[in-house]
Amino acid sequence: MSLRKKEVGVDMGLTDDEKRELLDLVKTTVESKVRGLKPPKFEPVSEKLNEKRGVFVTIHKREMLRGCIGWLQASEPLYKTVTNMAEAAAFKDPRFRPVSTDELDFLEYEISVLTPFQKVLDINEIQVGTHGLLLRNGGRSGLLLPQVAADRSWDRVTFLEETCRKAGLSRETWKDPETEVFIFSADVF
């Protein structure tokens, strides 16, 4: 499994070996579950894999989104959160049917390990390609990872509008004084 360098997010100090280990864990978790097997027991090789971090696991099939689920603020070690989100992305994303055995050879996995969230006081703080957005208004919320805006070449305003849309809100809701906007970044691999 190769690690491709992304031009988004931040480096959170995970080594290439730790990243490979997490990606292998995602793949093993999905493949074991599809085949009705129990994933092998995982023993983390470093303390960084025991840190509590928010994580998103994204699955692509032939370069198209196939599942993406995350946990904003983890209460378990990173490796356990990655395992849980891998299973959720493959089998519980309501936008897709569960992954099947005939798809396994076509799947690619991506992990986004999140930084803490910071409230935005001025939209000029938002750096497309570095930050992801979490937007909240009236009981609704939407989140887009840093790579989403970068992959689509969005500008800051489009990123805000699309995050509103993801929350099921009008595209202009980010301008509402009741709307809370948070930025975060991620180590994407």
C-alpha cells in the first residue's frame, strides 16, 4: 500500500510506518468484516497510535466516493477510532449500500486525523487546502474535510456555501450571526 503525498492538511507527526499501519488496519477491518471474519488483534507499535484524536475514514471506488464516516472528538485511542470508522464508512454510511466482496479489489482508503476545532471570528482565517469546516446553525451542522475544497478548487466563499449545503441549510447561512463556523485541519493520508 503506497502513501501518496497530499497537498492538503497538516503534518501531525505520524511516521510513514504509523500511517501504513493505520491504512493496513482500515483495509483489514473492511475485508475481514465483508468476509464474515473477525479482524486480527491489533497491537499498536507506537504511543502516537494510542492518542485520542478525531478521525474520518474515506473509501473510494474507482476514484468515486464509496463511504465516509468520522468521529470529531475521539474518546478512544487513535487505532480503535480508525477501526470503528473504517467499519462505519464501509457498512453504515447511509448514502451507500454496504461494501461487498466483489468490490474489495477496487477500494482505496484514506484517513484524516483531525486537529482540535477553533471557532472562526473572521472568514479570512479560513485557508482552503489547510482547513476543514464545521458549520452549525439551528440544530443543523455540516462538515467538510480540508481535501474536499482543495480537490474541487473551491475558493473560501464556495467552501462556506457548500458546507451550508451539506448541513441542509441555505448557501448563505454562513452569513447569519447565529451561525457558528469552526476550522480544523487534518493529517490526510
